[in-house]
Amino acid sequence: MTRTCSASVPTFVSHSVPLPQCCPVSGNPLQGSKLTVCYMPDAIVFPVEDLAAYVAEYVGGRGEIRGMEEMVQELATRVRDVVGQPVRAFADLIIQPPFGGDQQTMRVSARSAA
């Protein structure tokens, strides 16, 4: 569903959703990870219910997309395509390194220009 807002009032929109385990090999990211997208809408507002559905498409990989970095980049681009404005997407990840080591936090950030 397309949502709109007044383009005459400067507005900042930010959506956050929890990230499920996406990688079937490593089990990353771990519970507590989240994705945020933010932008300044010109008129179109990204439907809030769509972000979780978009993220769900990456569980187990989506086409050639296997890494969290590429997922965040592609999500920034997909949201940008809907709202027609630059979008910044970032993921705050809790990960277990697949080849051993202590649990880590990682932030992946991508900006998709209009």
C-alpha cells in the first residue's frame, strides 16, 4: 500500500526491524540484531509492513546475495526505489565468527543515492 506525506513539511523517517538468522551455515546474525532504514520522504513513505517482508526474503540467501553486507546494500536500494529519495540502511549485527573466536558486534551501513 502506498502511503504519502506532505512534501512541504521536512520529515525524517526511520524504520527498524529485528533481523532473523539469515545464513544457514553460520547461523548469523544472532538474536538481538536489527536493520534500520532511514530517509527524508519527498511524498512517498515506505510501507512499514514491507520492511520485515523484504528482510524475510534473505533468510537462507536471496539469489546471489549471501553476505550481510550485500543484503544491507540491496535493501537500501530497494527502499530507495520505492520512496524515490536517498536511503541509508544500517544493520547492527551480533555475530559468531564462522571459523571460531568470540562473539562480535558489527555495524554495516550503506547509502543508496536517488
